[in-house]
Amino acid sequence: MASTGAGDAVAEQCVARIDRERLAATLGELIGLPSVNPFGDAPRDGQGEQRVAQYLNDRLERLGWGCEVVEYAAGRYNAIGRLAGGGGRSLMFAGHLDTVETTDYPEPFAGTVRDGRVYGRGACDMKAALACYLEVAEVLAEQAVSPPGEVFVAGVGDEEFRQEGAKALGASGPLVDGVIIGEPTELTICHATKGLAAYDLVVTGEATHGSVPQHGSNAILGAAALLTSFGDYQRLLAERSHPLLGPPTANVGVIEGGVRPNIVPARCEVQLSRRLLPGETAAGAREELVRSLARAGGGGQWSVGDAWWTVEPYELPAGHPLAGAIAGAAGCCGVDTEPRGFPASSDAAYFGSPVVLFGPGSLAQAHSLDEWVSVADLVTATEVYVRTVLAFG
Ligand SMILES: [Zn+2]
């Protein structure tokens, strides 16, 4: 059976098969597979990304998809599933397998379904979308739909830190005509995401006895003098704006310096981050930051190193057919069809294929100590995904 549109009879039959109980139960099971990103530490034995990758693999394999779990780096995994289709455009549903940490989170892996919501770490960011992708696969199988183009589901590791899973997939995985990433966009269609660059500002002084500070040079006061200009820097950034993402922003995240109150400190380190707009680079943003700090004067000896953590920004090329397909699908479901920007960073720049972000849940709950997603959002996202599969190919 083939289909040609987001709103035709095949799409209606598939949408009618979406099973909200199965969808919520799938998400509960995914939450029950802890997959906290090790954030640069060596992955522990059986680190959870592998378990989640295997879960996706097993569910899709049962539905007749061609599947593979790939160890792209020691102890780190991606899962790729492929459903054969006609000769139309190929579409990939991509999502990250990892979550942020669970410190102070009560019962993070319970995956409880209560009052129309599913709770737990990863509930919206972004095991919700993984559950929706599996539900898409379920209804396509139940209706014996051969999609107009190949469909892939990709679960990738390490989104929350260095995006190594998406980079590995982009380097050696299937190139497709369009990728949907189901990050928690509150069911809005996002054509652009900000990037991230993190820098260390190091201020050096001269240590001496705290009773004769005039004989030394205080690195903490030097850092403080430099940071008095940070408001000016933020105002400078606010003067430019991307049509979907608004202005870039900057944050002072960590400050460390000194040894004891009776010693003039010789060193102070500040960790800064800058959200990048499409077209901006980490190197260019560093130069601008240095120029802005230099205008503050004072501060003694200081330097800003190259970015030690970067996530590239992304923007979908104008007029791409994926934009029309997903907007048509969203229109059939009564949700917002206007292109938006996603303010957080994501894997979008690394798949080597055009990307739209659209997913259930909200960044307001992501990374929080009470993460949840509504089952209604899960159902709507699945419906939009099903209709997009049928319309895009
Ligand atoms: Zn995410």
C-alpha cells in the first residue's frame, strides 16, 4: 500500500491506530533504562546508552525493520533501524539515547504514568520522542504500509555532552533527504537551533601575604574588574537578532580562585559560555569576547583560551520540502505550523542532512528534578510524525 499525502485515507487509518496506552508504556520502559551521560568519564560497564539502543533495536526488529546497534566508540552506542520504502525521499527520525544526571532527583527511573503524564528522567528530553518513533513503526506495521521513501530511526549517544553519536552517524551512517529530531519543542516546528561555545578566562596575579596586599597582585580582583564589563558585552549581543532565534546570549557559569583568606590569590579562573547563532563561529565569538573584556581595562594578566566545548548552530535551508511536509502534517493535527527557533543546542548540525526539530514536551521540564511529558503531547507528536512520513516521501 502506498500513500501520497498527510491527510489522505491511509494517513487517517494509521492515525486511528495510535495507541496512547502502548505509547505511554513504551516511554515508561525507556525511562526505566537509565542512560545518564558519563560527561567525559569513562563509560561504566553496561552504560545505559547501550541498553536503550538495544531496546530500540529489538522493538524495531520485531516489526520487520533492518536494525543495527553500532559501538561507535569504546562503550558508546548508536542504534539504526531502517524500513524499506518506495523510491521517494528518505526520512530519518533521530533522537538521543542519553540523559543528564539524576543527582537529587527522587525516583528518576520509575517511569510513572499518572494523571495523563509520564514522569522521570528523560520523560521529555528526549525519550518521549523515541517512544513516538516506535509508535510510528507500530502503526505502519499494523497497517502494512510501505512508505513512499525509506524511513530510518536513529538513536544516538552523547547528545548532552559532545554529540559524538550524531557525529559518528553523520560521518558513516545513511545520508537521508530529511531528519526530524524530536527534542522537546512544545510541538512547534523549529528550523534553527543555537550553538554553544564554552571558554576559560584565566586571570593571573602575584601571591603575597594577605597583610601586605599592596606588594602582590590580586587575581580575583582582576577577574572582578574584567567582569564588570560583562553587562556591556551582553548588551552588545542583544543588538543583533536572528529572525527565529533572537539574539545570542552569554553566561558566566563558574568562578574559582584563591587558596585562603590570608593569601593574595595568584590565579582566578572563570568559565563562560556563549550561545551561537547560525553563521557565528566559536573562534569569532571568542575574538569579540576578548575585545569586549579588553575595553574594561584593569585586570592585570589575563587570557581567554580557545573554546573547549562547542556545539555547532544549525539552520534549515529556506524552502526545503521537509518544512512543507511537516507543516502540512501539523496543520492536519491542529498545532502551530509557523517556523520557530529552538533556543537550546542539539545534534542538528551533525547528521549531514537537512533537519527540522519537532517534539513533545517542553524545555521547562527538561533537565529539571520533575521531568514529565503529557500523554496528549505524545499522541499528537506521533500523529504529526506518521502524517509526515506519508507526505514527505
Ligand atoms: Zn535533548
